[in-house]
Amino acid sequence: MKAKFYFFLRSYFGFSQRESRGLLLVFPAIFLLYLLPSVYNQVLYHQNKERYERYIEKADSLVQAGWKPYESGFFVTDKISGQDTIRKTGQYQKARSPQFNKLDFAEADSVVLQIVPGIGQTMAGRVVKFRENIGGLYNKEQLLDVYGMTPEVMEKIFEYFEFKSGPIRKLKVNQIDAVSLAKHPYLTYGAAKVIVAYRDQHGAYSQAEDLLKIKIFNEEWLERLKPYLEF
């Protein structure tokens, strides 16, 4: 039989005896490779079938125990109240973390402020000092005037604290001296001296816009300071 097969390969394909023997050895390997996907699919089919049967058995046992199918899970009927309570199988929800009380930002001291991520002892001290020196905030963005404060940290502050505008501590422009006036974060000592000197020379101010008569000041500067002025 082999001799006929070798003769056939030599006659029709011109193979040598050695090449014919090699081809004879390759045929079984090719046949096995051809069958391998079918065998693999059969193995997967039986495995999946077994898993499906186990799932059906588990589902049947849940139904017999009082569970009823509901979308992606089950709900069970409470035997006492008679109400259906949804209980999703294979899904668990993390318990909600307890939240802190939201305090008014104006009441927060340098210790409590350190609960905010990104706020350490130094920054908390700066924030409180700025808030006290300025006389209260009318806009939360004013915190960006604190040295080292970033928009990201400012937003985090108001995740923990509520912002309420006022009350604002006013500066009595027609009575205050230059040294006291200069303690306000929005005023330099030079600006305070000019304000007092102009007042002494031209008389009391009647409104905030009178400060614009001093040519070094502009409307943008005045708008920021105006909520703190009293005439």
C-alpha cells in the first residue's frame, strides 16, 4: 500500500522517496489541526451547558424559596408585610458615607477649615486672617486674593461650608485715619494716605464715586472696595 502511494507521488508530483515519506508524516498533523477547532467548540459547548444548568437550578431554588424574577435580579415577598422587596443578585451597593454638617463659612475658624483637602494649618490661618481683615466677604471668589489660594481649593472649601454674603464691616471713610485704613487688604498705605489727604484738603466724601476725583484711582478699583465703604 505504501509502495503504491510512493509510486503515485513520484509519478504525478515528481516527489523523491524521502519527500514522499515526509508528506506521509505531515498528513496526520494536518488532519489533527483540521479537527482541533471542532473538538474545542464541543468542549466549550459542554462547559457552558453545565454552567447554564447550574444557573437554572439556582434560579429554581430561589423561586421555591419565595424569590421572584425581576429584571437583572430577584425580589422576595416579605412574609410579614406581604410587600415585595427588590434584592438584586450579584450586585451590592456600598453604604453611603455619612456627611458632615455644612457650617457657615463666616463661622469657620482655622482649626475647622483644615478639614478641607489642600488646606493646612498655614493656609487656614491665612484664610481666617484675610476674612477678618477685610471685614467679611461679599463674593466667594474673593478668597482667590488669599496668597497661595487656587480655584480648585476654593471650590473644595465650599463643598464643606456654605457661603453667605455679609454682614460687611464698613470703613468710615470720613473719620478713619490713614494707618487704620491701610489695614484693609484692598488698600495700600500709600492709597490710604492719599484718601485721607484729599479728604483733609477738600472736605468729607459724600459717596464712593467721590474717590474717583483722585486721578490715580479707577472704577475697577472702586467697585472692589465699594462694599466696604461708609460715608
